Amino acid sequence: MNQPEHSQLGKVSAYVDQYDPGLLYPIPRAPKRADIGIDGAPIFFGADLWTAYEISWLNPRGKPQVALAHLTVPAESTHIIESKSLKLYLNSYNNTRFADADEVRQRLRTDLSTAIWHGGPVRASIGLKLLSPELFDQEPIHELDGLNLDRLDIDCTRYTPAPELLRTSEGEVPVSEVLVSNLLKSNCLVTGQPDWASVQIRYTGPQIDQEGLLQYLISFRNHNEFHEQCVERIFMDIWTRCHPTKLTVYARYTRRGGLDINPWRTSHPGAVPGNVRTARQ
């Protein structure tokens, strides 16, 4: 089983500039899900939305080509792809000649789909949108919609996850709310480097105490987990402690190494949100 500490994170890595899908390093989702009480199939749906800003290859005449890519990794996949390994893999395209963008697109889809189902049949392909330079100007910037929790003037003393801070108003009429914060910060599971994010929480059910929710989100500040794992932890803590009838948690993390990762988890099937970056990304 691939372990995070055995990946290339935090290590000196050779720059490989010839196509090599073997650089991808899948990490199983199951162990970290077991830590938050998920045994078997999770109760949520969702996807991890990636943006790759540094993609380049050579055309048949050796002229460099560039593109952006939006990647959609289904949450039901058995593995995530460690982000540094994805960067190294994308770098391996840099001095490789491809017939056209369609060939690049097909290689990406095949290799990444195989990686997220590491060792098993591909039950759902990765979503892939490859954007050529003439489409770059159509990429919008937009902040997450919702009532901003950061307006609250609160005391903060907890900097490791404290789900006991979550509480609801008892005996009140259920509400539907969308709440956002730009104060989510966690750290890389292996290197301890900071990961910065904005988060949106959409729910229906007993009204969640906003001060407690903001304190809870801030409590991730010194916590070491990958982006996907943090969002699933947030989802499960709110689900088990606040008992909403519907819940969606969506975080957009700032990019590192030319990649941003934006996990989305929801209690009910629905359309995947558009991969629209925020100003910090």
C-alpha cells in the first residue's frame, strides 16, 4: 500500500522531461476515512476539482504548446493522487512530442483514471477539460457565495480540530443557509507546509451556531492532513454533531506547485460546482 511518507513530498526529485506515467503516486482514501468513522462506502457524494496551470508539450515540429486543465476526480475513487507526483508527471510532458492536443488529453485521462483506481478496474473516468490559450481569457475569478462568517468578532484558542465547538439551536424551525469563511488553514500531512483555503458550507436543518462553526474551522490551523481529508473531516463532524438533513462542504485551496485542489462533498446527488477560482488562487 502506498503511504504518504514514501512519496516524493519533501524530497529532492529529479526533473523528468520525457513522458512517464510511472511518476504518478496514488494514495488510498480508506485509512484516513476510517479515522473519521467511515467504514466502507462513504455517506457522501462528491469530487475533487483540480486546476493544473503548468502544462506544456512539444508539437510534431518541436514547438512548445501550453494549456490549462480542469480535472475532476470522483470521490468514490479508491485513491487520491499525491500532488507533487502529479506535478512531476505533468513536467514529464515538457520535452515530449505529441501529435496534437487530443493525444495529450487522451494520455492524461487514461493515466489519471488508472491511478485513482490503483490496482483495480476503472469504474469512473476522471473528468478532464484541456484549455488552449485562446480560451484563457474566459476563465473567471469569483468568490464563494454565502454569508461571511469572518465578520464575527470572536475569541480563538483552539488550533487543532475541535468538533465539540459545533452546536445548534435546539427547538428552532429548521433553516437553509450558505455560510463561507476565508480563514481555513491546514498543513500538508507530510511536509507540514501551510495550505490556505476558503470554505463554503451549505446546509438545511437545525441552525448551526455561527460563532462555534467559525471557531471550529479555525481550529484546523495547526492540523496536518491533505485537502481532501480535511474537507471530509469537516463534513463528517458537522453531519454527526449538527444533524442537518442536507449538507454540502466545498473548499477552494490556494495553488502550490502550479496546482490547486478543491474538494466538494455533499449528502445528496447534485451537479458538481463549476471549477471557478477565487482571487487567492
